[in-house]
Amino acid sequence: MAAPAGPRPGWSRRAQYSLFFGFLAAVAGLIVGLVLLVLSIVSPSAYASVRGAALDVTSPVTVALSDIAATAGGLVSGAGNYWDAADQNAVLKKRNAELRREIMKANAVVQENRQLKATLRLREQRPEAVASGRIVGSSFQSPRRFAILSVGTSDGVQVGMPVRAADGLVGRVIDAGAISSRVLLVSDRANIVPARIVRGGVPVISTGRGDGTVDIRPLEVGRNPFRRGDIIVTSGTGGLYPPLVPIARIIRLDDDGAIGLPLADPSEASFALVEKPFEPAASGDGPTSEGQ
């Protein structure tokens, strides 16, 4: 017969003491339980005092365990809230970017509608208007300054007709196809426009500089009538451009003249209006013709 796997309790004095004290603890617990049971039946008030004392003794331990549990729960929930906040922040950033894009699109649409309304209002005010079209391109990298307009001979456009936007004079048509035309801008060196200063009506000449600005010179030599901020408009001389169409605003004075910035910028104006010459007999061979 095989020997048992471990020694019996009787072989170890420590094991005997453990069994003995365990037995005593069980007997003591049983006795205490019986005493408390009898006490709760015989004297409920005394038993309530005992329960209160036991509660006072165990309360610090209970509070400590509760704090530990609350701290652990707070750490877990805090970490969860942190990760949730990070995810929500990413979602909000994405929505914010989408809203910014939508706002930019809305602003572009509002600006285009404003320009279109201004162009239509301009056309209503001038019955001799031929056609209105979209400015689909313009040149800014060379001394020659042109713009492409989305209307042509099929819309009644002819070479030499003046072109204006809601903000002012754009130029004149120099080439016309069936569905598009090329416009010589007022800032081109070959475009010379008879004009005058709104303040005082002094006659001047506007000539393009090829760099996006215009050179304004007075007809009377010897004095400089310009002031910074002066508005230059067409005079109607020559019969091509109608009078009182804004051309440029003076931004810098020169020795005997001034430099102006065109008010109608093709890069910002979406629409333009083609008109008949102010005087039907006017042709592109006058003082405003290309090559002057």
C-alpha cells in the first residue's frame, strides 16, 4: 500500500496548533453568534447598542474601501471620458472644417449673385446694351492685358464695342468669335481712354501701363490737378465710351500726372456687359484704337 502524499496533521506540531486554534475560533464564533441571537430576542435595545458599536468599529474600514472603489471607478470613468472627449474633439474639428468650406462656398455664391444683380441692373439702365457674359479668363503675366468674355458675334458682339462691369470700365472688344470675344483691358498700354476727374471735371487721358495700373495725364501741361483718391471717369470724347463710366482711382501722384488703379478688376468681376458705342458713328480707328 502506497504512503499518503503528505504528512498527517499529527506529525506536525504547527499543523496541530492550527487545527486547534481554528477549532477554538469556530467555537468562539458559534458562541458569539448564539449570544447575539439570544440578546436580540431577550433585549432588543441592548442588541441595538451592540450593532451600533460594531458599526462604529467597521465604519472606517468601510469608508476606506468605499473611497478606494470610488477612486478606481473615477480613474476608469475619467479615462473613458478622456478618450470620448478626444473622439468628440476630432469629430468637432472635422465638422468645423466642413462648415468653413460651406461658408466659403456661400460667400462666393453671394458675391457672384451680387455682381450678377449689379450687371443686370446696369443693363436695365442702359437699353443700348448688346450682351452680358461671364469673364472666363484674363492675362496678368505679360505687358499685354486681355480678358476673355463668354459672348461673341452670335450674341451681337462686334469688334470695337466697349465693355464694362458693375464697378467700372473694363475695356473694349478687339477680337470676336461666335461664342467668345477678347477684350483689351484699360490697363493695357495700347488702350487710351479720354477721361476727366470727377472732382472739378478737369479733362485727362488714361493710358494703360501694362502692369495692372493706368497712367493719368492732364491735357493742360504745367500743373498737376490730381489728388490721391480722385476718381477718374470717361468723358465721352471720341464717341466710343459713354461718359461718366468709372475708370480708376488715383493711388499715387507723379511729377506731372498720377497713377491709377482700375476700379473694374477682371480677376474679381465675374460678369461684364458689352455695349454699343456711345455714338453710332464711332469706330475703333479713333483715339482709343489699339496701337495708338
